[in-house]
Amino acid sequence: MHQNSTVMSTLKHEWENTPSTWVGADPCGGNWEGISCDNSRVISIHLGRNRFSGTIPDELFSSDMTPIHVLLHDNNLTEAFLHLGLVQSLRL
């Protein structure tokens, strides 16, 4: 399984209140709300104001996964990351 799928599946199962469109294991193979892909890689995560709760895993910002844009503002998420990799914009 590709790193994107592994990390996003972890979010899907660990966060509360994820979108109902998050069906299946591949965020780039389906129509996952708030997720944009290019060449089967997650390039942006725009999920502000969705009432998610949980922890943002370090793996979201690993060198194999790093999305370019991440918007997770106005949720009930805790940040556990130390390395932002190649992220160009981040809003929590």
C-alpha cells in the first residue's frame, strides 16, 4: 500500500467525525472530500471547520507523504508533529 493510503487510512480510523465520502483505503482513487491528489500522491488537505477530533500523526509530514498545503483549522486536533517537510502552507 502506498504511504499516502496508509497515512490517510490511519486518519480515517483514528479521527472522529471524518467525512462520509472517505470510503475505501485509497484517498486518491476515490472522491475523498478535502483531499487533492496528483499522480496518486496527496498534495493538499483542506479540512477546516469539520469538527474533527484526534491527533495529527507525524507520518502526515514524512518525506514519503508530505502534502504541499494543509488546512486543518477550527477542528479539535492536537499536533504531534515536529518536522513539516515540504509543506508550503499550514493552517491549524
